[in-house]
Amino acid sequence: MTAKGQPDVLNYEEVKEPKISSPSQIKVKLQSSGVNPIDTKIRKNMTTINNA
């Protein structure tokens, strides 16, 4: 996320391929992604955090 707002603020961005720099790291191929309901609330700046 780069900005808060309505869905029209969402942007598709190309990023550089990450480099593996140590034997303990792995790289996975992303097949799909999604947006959860809480993500939309965060983007709209509508979240409140309640201590349970």
C-alpha cells in the first residue's frame, strides 16, 4: 500500500526480482494475491484497535 483511499488508489506495480543472499533464504513464486476486508478498512483509515 502506498496511499489510503478508495479502490481506485490501488496500483499494480512491477518490482525487481529479489536476490537470494544467504543459504537460509528462499524465493517463492507468487501465483495469486488478494485483499482482505481488514485491508480495505485500513486503506480507508477506518480501523480501531480494541484490547480484548
